Amino acid sequence: AGIVSNIMVIVVSATAIGSFIIPSYDMGTAIRMLRFPMMLLAVMFGSTGIMIGAMTLIVHLISLESLGTPYASPLAPFRFADMKDSFIRFPLWKMITRPKSVRTIQSKRQGKPKRR
């Protein structure tokens, strides 16, 4: 009938499926609260609105801190030395120093790991 666009049907279906796979009730509520502004952006601006909403959400997550530690560390702020345990786990004998984003008093880890 041409009432809604194709992208709107995709957004509504993706958010409905996403709301069913969240195990925690509190997280499900947060997803539902994000669903309506994202649908509104999709209605008003199409796929550009979805991208704007996703970028706004990512910027907000990067700006959060938990107990003084950035929520998205070590990806943001990016520190190459802290990336040892992010995507591929390095051997324990290579991880001598602690990540700088944790802000510990002692920068070296305890003991000397054995090489296997």
C-alpha cells in the first residue's frame, strides 16, 4: 500500500528479533527504549537516520566510564600496548605489564610467567 518504506520493515523486524533474544529483563527494557527512537529516525531519514542513531549510540558508549575506567577500553582511547588481550590472546609470558587504562599503582604484573 506504500504506507511504510522497505527499510522501515527491516528495522522493525530486526528490533523485534533483537528484543526476543535478550535474556535479561533489564537489558530487554533498555533495548525497547532504544527501539522507538531508532524507528523514528528510520521513518524520518531512512538509512541515513539509522546510521546517525548508531553513531550516536556508539559515541555515548565510548564516553561512559565505570569506576574511572573507560567503558570501551582498550579500543577507545586506543592504546596499542593494551591490545594484547583484546582480539587474540597473547601468551602469558608476553603480558608483563598491566593495561594503562586500569590505572593501577603497580604497572608490572606479579611474578614472572613461565614460557611453555
